[in-house]
Amino acid sequence: MPDQPPFTESCVAASVPRTSRSDILALLNTRLHPALQEILAAEVASGNRVTDAGVDWPDAGSVHVTLSRRFDSRHASAEAVFSPCDDPHYWHADYSTADAPRHLLIC
């Protein structure tokens, strides 16, 4: 039996349209930076869910993922920098990779 991908339908919020789920899961499982995959796995295990994901923002080749609930700095590391934003026009906080292209987890 082939290995299960780390991220499955259960990590995606119920509000995400079914037509978008396979694209989101492909990004999470194949293109998201490994340091952010680890943080995402911990957030999903605690009940947080993915509400959106996309590519080429903020940098060409990057992946950005939005989570439904706020997170804190507990997962910060040299590879995943935590930044509070707390601007109602944008988001509460994010983790970004130190390497380019910069990948983001946003809440």
C-alpha cells in the first residue's frame, strides 16, 4: 500500500468548495516548504483547518496557506519565522520561511 500523504481532506475547512480541495491538498503535500508542513501538521492536529491556499505570492514559486484560527509563536524556528501583523485589513500573524521563495502560513 502506498504511503498516505500527510495532508488529507480532514485538514481542509468544511467551507472550502469541493472543487478547490484537490488543488489545495496538492499544494500542501508537494509544494509547501517542509518547515511549514511541520507547523501545519501541528496546527491541524490541534483542530485548526485550512481555508485557502495559493501560489506565487508573496514571491514567484511560493505557496501561501490561510488557516481558520489564530496561532501563536510556539513553532518559530530558524527556518520558520513568526511575525505578528494584527492588522484588521490583513491578518493576525504569519510564519514565513527564511529561504526564498518565501512561503507563508497565515492566520
